[in-house]
Amino acid sequence: MAAVGDGVSAVPGVGSSTVPTTEVTAPGSSCVTESRAVWPCTAVARFRHGKNTFSWGTLIPVLKDLGDVHVVLCKKNPVAFLQQTLATTVGFVFYFDSFMSCDLELVRKEINDILASLSPSDLHRIILCAGGAHPTACPADTLDLGFHIAGRGEGEHVIGEIVKVVTKGAPWESIPGIAFKSVSTSQIVYTPSPPLIPRLDDYISFCEEPALHPPIEIMRGCPFACRYCQTSGLHGGTIRYRSIASIEKIIQHYVSRYPSPVDIRFITPNSLGYMSEDGRTPNIDKLKELVSTVKKYPVNMYLGSFPSEVRPEFVTPETVAILAQSATKVVAVGGQSGSDEVLQRMHRCHTSATIRNACSLLLGAGLLPQVDFILGSPEETENQQFMTLAFINELVTMGCHIRMHYFMPLPGTPWANKMPAPLSSAVASEVGKLLRSSAVEGAFGHQVEVSAATTTPTESKKKTKPSKSTTNSSH
């Protein structure tokens, strides 16, 4: 747990049963402000639209199932929100944040503002907790931001235990899958990781109060472990599926709550991998059953589109026919490179020919492939970058849409400490030309800047980003 001020703990009871179980006392005061057998508490979920919306749809119901926990969403201005919450409640206030590495600086500023603005008595009652991709990969750095607890891995097992253990005054070592700083030693304590969630069916993926109805998570985990991707590190290589019966139950609820037709989208690392027996080949029968079940209801079903994608080797005449039965018109395809050598280093397990074939099949069915590509991956040569740019031009000529990205080393991935390959001025110029096309988009220049911030100054100077005059200013 983190400490503030002159070594005074912001929250009592780290690593030992030192928290009184029946009263809350302001620091330095003998006045008991509340006396109960079990403290009431409030859980504040830091909500960022489009950033961590999907996580809270599943995690808030876990908190609400605990009973006497008041759950509220903080959508902006955390300091003012916490000040009001602390003034109107008695007992612990848990501040939960879930964030990715790309939001690190925003989170750093918010936590700094919270620690600088709240009074000592308020800080004595608040527990700052973080989870998600970045805290899982970098728990020590997360604690250095000022968080008291960094959750590691899948949150369903962890978030409820944090509330139960802290409010009971039990040792924090009994909370699975967390890291915290001991007040007595200032050393980071890592508790054993809990097992992966065995059944997605055991957790609903939406919340009624506050109202959160995100896309339905139908698959978790990925066996491919691409070198740049955090998915396998966060959720493991063991795939878990939500059953069709569970999916249907959620759809029935959505249909009962919203005017028809209801948009139904899915969360999955590979939309065409649903119920695959080995994770590497499509299960045609189960995909057909999924589509036929969902289409019984007055909905628009989107399969293979954002926030999910499809792997190109899963695109076959049979799976394309299944996609064509949905409302999807734009299919997100993970391509990543036009160089087979780079694809092999990425551990993509397919070739550029596989990408070309997938796009041809999708276009033949009247579907628009939206293909993702990454430039600047570790050890990528200028020649390999030009191969990717030539391949992008080929796909654009075929009629595809492209999303271009620059490699950003993400914590918890095999390439977390790898240097991005620099872009020559010639490559940057070609990227700029592509980004002016209506068929190509991407926050490429911004990603170059973010990637540079994660590298040494010497290496950062080697990078060339497309000039503002050659980038698409709308992205």
C-alpha cells in the first residue's frame, strides 16, 4: 500500500488486522464518527466512455452482489466527485480505476490531483485501487502512481475480495491477485494469482443500476500470443466461451429494455473463433447456431466488427456466408504486415497471402474488409516497411479499407522492452500520402509520439513521423 505525508498510511490496516472492525475514526482524533458491526462502504468506478466501459459492465454486478456496497460511476472530475462522496458517506470509499497503458499519463494526473486535493481525514478513508491491462503488467509502477492496491489479471475474482477484506480489517495478503506496499517495510507484497475465470456464464456482462449494457463478451483468452498484444498476458492462452444459452438470456434482457431493433455486438479476440475446439480452426456448427439463435429476436447482430475482429485464416467461404447473415457490412481483419518475415516474428501464424485471400472472399460477398497494419515493429527493415506499404496499396486497389498503426511497446507483452524500428523519411512520406486517402485512417502520428515517449532519448531521435501536412488531420 502506498503511504502519504511523513510516512503516515493513507489507509490503515495494510498487511495486518489493524483496522478496527466496528468504528471509523478520523486520524489524530478520539471521536468515533460511526459505529457498526460491518462498515457501510461506497465503491466509485472511474468511468471513461469508450475506454473501460466494457469492464464495468461485468465488474459492477460483482460489487453489487456483496450487499451493502453503494456503487457509483465517476464520469469526470474525480477530485470533486470524491469530495462530495466522502462528505455524504461514512466508512471506506473505494476508488476503482481500470486503464490501459495508453492512458497512463491521464491517470497519473488524476491520482496526483486526488492526493494533493483531499484532506488528511478524507485520505484516511479512501482506498485507491487499479486494475486492467497496465496494472496487471506493471503493478509496481501502478503503486508508484499513488494507488494503494494494484489488481493483477481478471478482475472478477479480485474486486469483491478487496472490498470484503478491507472492510473487515483482515490482512491484505488474503486478497488474491493484488500487489500493495507494506507500511512496515515499504516493500511490495504480491499475493498469489487466482485461477482464470473458468466459466463466463457465471458472470453477467451488463448492469442495470447504473445502466451499462455493453457488447456481450462471448470469448476470453487467446492461444496465439502475438508478440505485441496484451490479450494473452491479461487473459491467458486458455480460451473460455460464453454459452449460447447465456448469450440468449442477455439478448432477451436487452430486447426487453430497449426499442427494437436492438444492436447486438460482441467482445472477442476473434469473432470467427467462437467455440473453436482448438482455438485455431472455426467451429462452423456453433457459429451457425450462434447466428440462428440471435436472429430469432428483433435485433441487428454485428459479427466480426468493432470492438472485435477476425483472424484472416478463419475467413473461409463457409464463415463468410455466416458473416453475411449478420448486419455487419465492415469486417475488421487483423493483418498487421505485408512481410511474411515480419508476420513470423510477430507470431501471427499466417502469411500475407492469407490476408489477401481473406479480403478477396469478403469483398466477393459484398463485405468491406477493414484491415489493421502495424509499421515499426522491432527489427523491421526499411525494405519490409515498403513491402507493407505496397501491400496496403494493393488492398486499397482491391477495395479494402485500412487502419494504420505505429508499433507501441506495451507492458506485459513479449515485445514490451523492444525498440520500435525507425521510419526513414521516405517511408514517412509514403505513410503521409496513404493517410490522405479516404480508404486509409489511423492516429499514426500520435502513436509515433507515444511510442517515442517509451524509448530512450537516443532512440527516440531516430524516429521520423509523417508531418502534419501529410497526415489525415481528422484522426
